[in-house]
Amino acid sequence: KVNMPESMNTKTPLIITAAIAALIGALSGALAASLISGAAQSSLFLSQSLMGETVLSEREVDREIIELIEEETATIAVVERVTPAVVSVVIEVPRGNLLPNGFDPFSFSQELHDESSVNELIEIGGGTGFFVSSDGYIITNKHVVSDSSAKFTVITNDGAELPALLVASDAFFDIAILKVEGDAFPTVSFGDSDAIKIGQTVIAIGNTLSEFRNTVTKGVVSGINRRIVAGDGFGESDVIEGAIQTDAAINPGNSGGPLINLLGNVIGVNTAVSFEGESIGFAIPVNDVKKIVDDIRTHGRIIRPWLGVRYVILDEFIAEQEGLEYEQGALIVAGAYGQSEAVFAGSPADNAGLQEGDIILSIDGKEITSNATLAKIIQDYFPGDEIKLMIAREDEIFPVNVQLAELDSDIINQ
């Protein structure tokens, strides 16, 4: 573990320009050159050509410098504004849950049946969260708090350690809500994740490696509307629709932390990182989180509409593999190795007569595609709503009316 000083005198690199004139022979004339220190050098000046052409005027250079200073100032300001609302989440379990009889092979003096040793809490991991209400509601990732036997503690920005209760986990998104006792907690403000643009600057704050609290990284939005399957390394995985891709560093422990824009608004919840490449992280769009927060505050639970099918989104490759006529839509399929049913017994889909192998082409006229998936379209409805599906079954296409039900979170885990 690296011991860091409580405060570090970090200085911002200064941008310095100097005009240097040199005589280069009797026929050469005077040639001006500008020098600039630090990382801004490449962005402000291009090397002067041999023909003596000036690439940027002095006014243009001044404007570039001002823009850099303004962005840096904005970055510092939003970090200072949001950081107080960010917390570290610590996960602890009894030693006895780790191995049979509570035996720890790295503790040679431990007695196998020592009750105090068995019940001793051992920290097994951590994540990040952030306050969304002044009375103690915290957003984090579901995979951070997935162990039902664990004790959760949040550490606030000022170092206070508070026991936390798991209030709810969302069945469709990798989102969970914790609650701590207290009031007057600093909170974040939500932005509009539908309005983000590729290339815009974003900042991630998180408990990096579960050790370095409130680490700040900066990057850009690299992509939008990504569909990814994110796993926790222990066999649990979630499909995340419409994810935001960013090159801001997201490391283990950052999960559940905010992704913010330069206005200081949260636009996403950091949730996954790809280990197959560099600087490839993903965040859940905050617009998908807003309804979860509203449901908890209003109803005390997360309310989701439920159709009751397992499916894969078709594309050209899958259609060719399966010998299907349609290259878009949702193909109803059973779980891996046939261990779980394609249509849940007693579900709205079952009651409407949907079958494994059916292809749902559209819902109320909205075509199902890789960008507009079945789950994404369904989330715009409420339990009790009636929807019209267009179904392709063998050589037939026909409509089916289905009344959506409220999802029971125990069902989705079957």
C-alpha cells in the first residue's frame, strides 16, 4: 500500500512563449520561432516550415491559451463541486463465509473453530457511489453490492464512515441504491445523457483499486449507444443497453462512481472497463437512472414493466447462422444450454401465446434494432399498459396484444 501525504502542492504547468530572432546568413533574412513548454506545445504551434510561413498568428495563440486555461479552470471547479457528494463503498464479509470452517490458509495461528475468528469481518472489495438525495440515498453499481451476506460501509469525502443498507437492486441495469442515516448530505445534479456528443470532455471520479479514494480522471466520450455484457468476474453478468463509452480511465473500484460533464452534471454511472484494450470504459446513461431514483422515493421500490421472454437481438451474422429470413428483431431463445426457459411460465408473454423461436419485429410500430432493443423500448411503458407486438413465426407475420405486468425481481434471477 502506498502512503500518500495528506495534501500535495500540485502546480499547474505554466505556458511560456518567447520570441527568438536569429540571423541566418546574409541571404536568409530574419526567421522568427516560438517556443512553448508543457503538453500544450503540440496543440498551439506547428513547426515553422522552411519557407518561413507562420502557422498561427499571435492572436490565435492567445485564444488557444485562453481556451486551455478556461477548460482547466472548469475541470477544477466541477471536481471541487462534485467530489463532496462522492463516497467510497467498502464490502466486508465474515471470515467464516470465505472458506469452510472459517479457515484462512494465510493465517497459520488461526483455530478452525474459533468463533471470534469465524465472525471477524474481512474486507473483500470496494466500489464507489454518490449521493442523490440529502437524506442519504446513494447510487452505486449492483455488482458492487451483490453479496447479500456482506456488510456495506460508505466513507464520505470528509472521512466519515457510515453503515449502509441496501435498499434496492435493479433487475435490468447494473444499478443499486444504498441508504445511510443522516441528513444535509451534499448531492450531485443530473444532466441529460441523451444530449451528450462524441468528443465532449468528461470526468470520472472513483475509489480506484478500492484504495485511492476520489481519484479523478479525464477524457472524452468515445462512443454512445453501446450494447455490452459486463461481468463481475464471479459468473454474474449484466447486459447494458445504450452504454456511454469513454477513454477516461475507469479502474476496478471506480464502479458506481459518477461520469460528469464540464458543467458538473452527472451524465453516467461508471460501470465497466474492457481489459482487451486500453482506455475503453463504459458508463450507464444517467437518464436510465433517474426513473430508478424517482421510483424509490415515491414507491419505495423499483418498478419495471415485464414482458417475460429471453431473447437475442438479430443482426446479419446471427440471421445467417440460424438460417433466418429476418436480420433485425428480437429472437426468443432459451438460456445457455437450455437451462432456463425462453418464455417465463405465467408471464404476459406466456399468457399471450408467445413461443420459443418467435421473432418480435416491432412494438406499437417501433422496429426492434440493435440501437432500439426490446428492453429499451419496453422501459418506456408502465405495468398494466397494453402493447401490440408484430410476431414472425415460420412463414407467418401476425399481431399479438400483450398487457405488461410489474416485474418481480426474484423472477429475473431464475
